[in-house]
Amino acid sequence: MCWPFGHPSQAAEFRVSPRAAPRTLTAVQSHYDASFAREMGCSEAEWLGWLPAAIGAHAWRREGQSVRIDLGASASEPAHLQVRWSVGAPRVIALARIPRLLVQFDFSACDAAARYAFMRRFDLYMQRGGG
């Protein structure tokens, strides 16, 4: 198949085998650093409403715009996550105004496997619908 101006259409050459395995999409990252920052497209009230369920069964304590989450104990010191946030200026796209929260994650005494296990649940819970 060709476009009206004579060049072949790449889409016409794309074929999918009926026996091909379906593609799986990764919903979360494969690695989380001990410290990282994110922008969340939500208000502080929405964030606070979602936070307890995203944390799960872990013990946690809120102090202002910060949460300390206990992730378990090791022999030397307890592993925990400190999450701090601040309200950023809203993102404006044409007439749409999207609230913005600036969030900092800091893990302490936590190995990569424990960070991944916690953040996998946290990210999947915090995901919101899109297109």
C-alpha cells in the first residue's frame, strides 16, 4: 500500500502474527534510588486522601508536610522512608489548570529490594487514569 504521493506506507508492512505473545507493559520502574524527587499532578488534599492506602500496613507518622514510614528493622538500624512534599504552582495548559505537588522520597537503611517492594505498591496505588 502506498500513500497518495507514492511513498510506501510503513503501517501497511507491519504485520502481527496471530501466535505472537501479547506485549506486557511495565507499570512501575525497575529500580528506585535511595533518594529521588517527583512531581505529582494532584492537590495536597487528594494526596493526603490517597496516602494511607498507598502506604499499606506499614506504621507511619505525619508531621506537617512530611511522613515517616517504618519499613522494617535490620540488625543495626530500622529502615524507614521519609516523604516530604510542598505545593507547587499549578501547571497551566491552555485553560486547564493542573495542581502540582513536589514530593521528595528519602529511604534510610533500606536495600534495593525493599525499596522496590514498597514503591511498587505505592506507585500502583497512586496511578490515576489517563489516555
